[in-house]
Amino acid sequence: MSAPQSFFEFTLPELRDHLQSLGKEAFRSQQLFRWVYQMRVDDFEQMTNLSKAFRQELPQLLDLSLPRVLTEAVSSDGTRKFLFDVGDGQSVESVLIPSKDRLTLCVSSEVGCNMACKFCYTAKQKLKRRLSAGEIVGQFLAVADRLPPEQRITNIVFMGMGEPLDNPDAVFKSIEILHSPWGVGFSKRKVTVSTSGIVPLIPRVTQAGVRLAVSLNGVNDEVRSRIMPINKRWPIAELLQACRQHADESGDRVTLEYVLLKDVTDSIEDARALHRLTRSLPCKINIIPFNEHPNSGFLRPSEARIARFQEELMRLGAHVLRRKTMGRDIYAACGQLTTAPIQTPIAL
């Protein structure tokens, strides 16, 4: 007999079809989704509205194992970083970010990354493999299971390790699984998919009904190509046109992420150029002061320079927010995720 398949790899229609191919009733898929996702029962014997014979058969058909948490680190600001074992000696990180009115889980979609962005720690790992939909769903459930009853994850961002649109089938399938009303019922309006700029796949974000975030990080092709090689394939003009199309079709603003690198992307002239580039696009701009990691070759601008950059954008009328740095002391902040050996914590 073949090994049981991971339950978390199935959408509800896929599970229904799988069970029917085994001679089981279609409605069993809804029962199983409710037991596993809504009631968080991980023992088939406790699923009391299933026949005893079916309960005894299920362990040979479906595996309810989640990715194992290898380590958990807690920041001084309450951010929690989880290192997950995804098999074959590979691991990924997820980050739980608390704020006043939300609890956001930043999930990974790949072990390593192909995009080679110069300021990102994950990029130094190179791509080892892409995660399956079940491994992405597993990150969500494993973290949710560790929360006290009064807490729940309110938002999901695909901004962890890997480029989500380099693994689109698994990413969008995982969203469908978590969105199912028979399962977690997670609102798509609370899901954000970030991309470094794989232009041809941005329409899939639109079709999925989730929010789009784009890592811009440069105001001209010369600078952006230097720090983000993907720009050589899809330059800024093409990227922003895809963003406009998404905004037009979805009715939603695009989030543009802009990393401030000292003496590279942080001048007042850069702020003015950023406004000129984006003023016709329905968007908000998240400015992200660079988060240090070993041998990056970049520095974080001074607080005064960060403030001047933001103030100039605001003066020009841009909708701009400074991304609050969370988890920097445990290498859990934007651009810091890796499965390399734990570094010495950063002194803040």
C-alpha cells in the first residue's frame, strides 16, 4: 500500500474527488475539513460522525502531520520567529508579528530564493526547492496551534523566504485551502502576496482576489537593476504598468515596498523621483529602513535621513508609511530571513 498523502495538500474539491475515487461519499470531504481545520482535531478516532470502519481506514489514506518546529525565537518587541523542518534536511522560517489591532503571519514559499536581490539575506542561500501548498498551509496551522485561545492570526503576508510568484501554483492553492468556508475561512482581503516583479504572473494575484505588494526599491532602471537583477528582465515601466492593471481590475491599491539603503536609495532626489513614478498609480508606499545582516554590503540610513525621506514624500502628497521594524534583534525583520546558523543578536 502507498504511503498516506498529506491532508493539507488537498483543496476541498480535490479531497472530495480523491475520496470518491476510493469509493467514499463526497460529503465526507466537508466533514473532514471541518474536523481538521475548524475544530483542529488531529486524531481520526475522535471524528465521531464518521463510521468506525472509515475512521480506522483513514490513517492509511491521509496524513495529518504538520511541519515540525525546530526552534522558536522571541524578540524584545514580541515578534516570534519559527524555524520549520520541511524534510530532507531543509527548513524555512515564518514570522508572527504583533501589532495593536492585528496579528500577522509572514509565511515562506520557498527554501532559499532565485531572485538574488542584493540586500536580502535569503538570497544568499540560493533556491533549494519550492514548498508545496501543504507545507505553506502547515506553517499557518502550526503557528495558530501555538497561540492562546484568545488570540488568532488576522493577516497573512507572503513575504517570507522565497519569491511567491516563482512558486505560484502552490501559493495560490494554499490560499484557496485556507479560504475554504468549510476550513479556516480566512478572508482573501487579509492576504497579501508580495513579488519582486515577475510581471507576467501579477494577473494571478488579481484573479485570486488577494492584495498585491511589489518590492520597488529603486527609482530608475540603473539602480534597481543593480540591487534587483529581476529588473533587467522586467524593468520599472513594465512593472508599474502591471500594477496599474491590477489596481484597475481589482479596485484595490497596490502596496509599493521601498527599502532605504544608505547613499543608494535614500536621497531627497530619490524621494521626489519616487513620487513622480508613482503619483498616477493607486498605491501606498511602505518605506523600509534597511535591516542589517552579515556581509550585506549595505548600511541603514540615519534616523534623520529616514525622516527627511518620508517627510518629502508626504509634502508631495504621497500616501506613505514607514514600516515599523519588528524582530530585528532576532533576524526576523524584512530581508533578514535565512536558515543559516543563528547569528549573534543585533544590539538595538
